[in-house]
Amino acid sequence: LAKTTQPISMDSYEGQEVNITCSHNNIATNDYITWYQQFPSQGPRFIIQGYKTKVTNEVASLFIPADRKSSTLSLPRVSLSDTAVYYCLVGDWTGGFKTIFGAGTRLFVKA
Amino acid sequence: GAVVSQHPSRVICKSGTSVKIECRSLDFQATTMFWYRQFPKQSLMLMATSNEGSKATYEQGVEKDKFLINHASLTLSTLTVTSAHPEDSSFYICSASPPGTGANINYGYTFGSGTRLTVV
């Protein structure tokens, strides 16, 4: 299982772009990178997943360099409701791997 | 999309009693489900892997006799906290992976909304 390292916390202001980087130096060939968002007293919610290069959906972008040893979740123009904990997970989802959560990044968006 | 339902969302029980938490995959079959525990301000901690039709696999340090897991069907896994004590008070979450998805369209695991257990 690829271990992940993220900043413990980040602060931002409404309307700004937020970039959260995750390190996963021992990522394996079949591993995908998935980001989740968790609000207090709720289960994690899928945000975005990628394998390499860049992935974009309606809520975020995911940038993955060629060596895949890190990834960056980009949240455009955050709002107060984006205040949450963000987790980066790495693994071979098709293989039914165990999801081991790191500490995650606590994002606090200020008005 | 894939939905995982957990019930109850919150429960209060007396010390020494047992509590059952249900995790259902509503629109897909899940041969494997996972159970987590989360304490305040902490990350999710994987407790066990629930396998349909076979025994659950517990993580190191998790008492299998205290946290009974039953995965009797492809859409239901249950976690029973036996002889609950105040230190078992926590937020319990389950997850499952929709099957039949290739790596290029896989969206990882779907999580339930969690169960807040308070033992008094």
C-alpha cells in the first residue's frame, strides 16, 4: 500500500484557488489516486480520481506529474462550504485493496 | 450513482449492551465491504474487511469478538458492537466498491453516511 503524506491543515479565503499536494513516493504501477472530502459527522465523499497527467471534473482538477510520486488537488474559487477534511488515497481499486487513510488535510475557508 | 446506506445514523446505548449497525449497498452488489472507526478530529481507521459468505478479516488490534461482522448477502453487512463500553463511543463508517468497473472508470469506494455511537 502506498503511504501518503499531506499537509495537516490549510487556510484560504473565499474565491481563492486552493491546491493541496499529496506525496506518494512508493505508488505502484496499477495504483490510482483518489481524493475524498469529508464533512464533520459524514462519510467521505468522492471528489476526483486519476492515474496520470490531468483530470478535471465539475468540482476539481487533479494534477499528476509524470513520475506519479505526488499529486495536487486543485479547488477553484473555494467557498465557505468547502471547509472540510480532504484525503488522498492511493491503491489498485480494481484489486479490492484496503483503504488506509492518512491524516488528511483540514481546509478552512474564511470569509 | 452507487449508494451505500448506513443505519442507524446515531444510537445511544447503555454500557454492557450490544448495538448492531447495518451497511447496505442500495443499487449494486458488494462482495467486499469495509468498516472504519473515527474518533473526533482524527482520520478514519480501518477496522475490518467484510467478505460476503466468509469470515471478516480484522486489522491488528481490533477485537473480533467485540466487533462482530456479518456479511450474509451481497448487499448487507452488519457490525455488532458487543458489550459496549464508553470507550467504544465513536463514529463508525462503512464502505463498498461497486463491482464490474474497469480501472479507467472506477470511482473508488462509496462510503456510508456513518453511525454515531454513544455509550453511556
